[in-house]
Amino acid sequence: MAGCNHDCSNCSSKGNCGEIPKAKLNDRSNVKKVIAVLSGKGGVGKSFVTSMIAVTLNRRGYKVGILDGDITGPSIPKAFGIDGSAYGDGKLIFPLTSTGGIKVMSSNLLLENKDDPIIWRGTLLGNLVKQFYEEVLWEELDYLVIDMPPGTGD
């Protein structure tokens, strides 16, 4: 449906317009390219591949961020030796930065105990990944690498 405003609450198409709403970055961030690392199965090395892509791009001089979308199994902060907690100003969330300069945002950076499980499914997972994309202050990035959750259902 041409001219879709992505407000499906009052839409006669009931969200079946064929258009996919696009997440929008905040006005203080600019990401040139997004790389999503995904698989229909867990335990195949998505986080490792995500980390290696980010490190390689960073070593080539690009400004890189990682959005750890694997909410139920976040491992990116541990892979980069990041042990702090993310915080925000009420409008934006500030990612943590690795010693090599890679910006990282992950669900376990928001938990008091980093080992606490998050047992969300479905739209809750998708909404948090979207929130990380839209509300994290990524600033200027050449690449944002997203470590997607396993499976295809969520």
C-alpha cells in the first residue's frame, strides 16, 4: 500500500500492507552500514563471527559498534573484556567502549548481576533490539554489526 505511515492501529490493511516499518536512528547518531550476523540455529558461532568482523573493520581504521541482539545469551561484552554497566540520560543510552575503541551495547550491560538470565521471547526481544538501535548514542559509525538472536521465530 503506497503511502503507508506505519501506524497499523488505524489501518484497514491490518499491518499487511507489504511495507516493513524501518527503525530510525536518533538524531545524534549516524551509522553508514549495518551488518547483521544471523542463523536459524543457536551455538553456531554468530557471536564469534560478529566479534571478528568488528575487530577486523576496527583494525582497518573504521569506526565500529556492536549491537548484541542475542538477548537471552549475550556474550559480546565478555568477549571484549567489558565489565561495566551502560547508563542513560533519560533520552539516550550510552554504549560502553572496548579498549580497542569498539562501541558495544548488550542487554547484560543493563543488569545488576551480569549472569542473571533474561527469559523473554517474541516481541519483547524484538523491541529491545529495536530500542538498542534507535536509542543508543552510537554517534558516528562506519559499521554497526548486529549479533542477532538464534532462530527465526523471534
